[in-house]
Amino acid sequence: MNELIIRLSDAERAECADLADATGRSPEELALDAVRALLRAERDRVGAEALRLAQRHAPLLKRLGA
């Protein structure tokens, strides 16, 4: 597994620690969940945009043999 270091302000670190404590998770688990949620959302957004463009340009793509 790879490691990623992020820098947080004192206020962000305190807020993260408070949320972790309130939810029974570690700050690292919170950060990992946030990264995974962002990656999933971006994957879905990019996929939806690719589908929209493919549909919009379907006649051209068909002529090009793509």
C-alpha cells in the first residue's frame, strides 16, 4: 500500500480529529473515505460526460469507424 502525506491547518486537523472521534473512526479513515468519494464522483462525472459526447457525436464517430 502507498502512503500519501497531506498538510492540514491546525483548524482542519482539529476538525478532522473531532469528526473522527464523533464517528468512531480515525482521521486517516476519514481522509481515505473522502478521497475515495471524490474519486468515485469524478469517475462518474467524467463517464457521464464521455457518454454525452459520444451520443452527441455518434454520426461523426460512425463515419470515422470509431
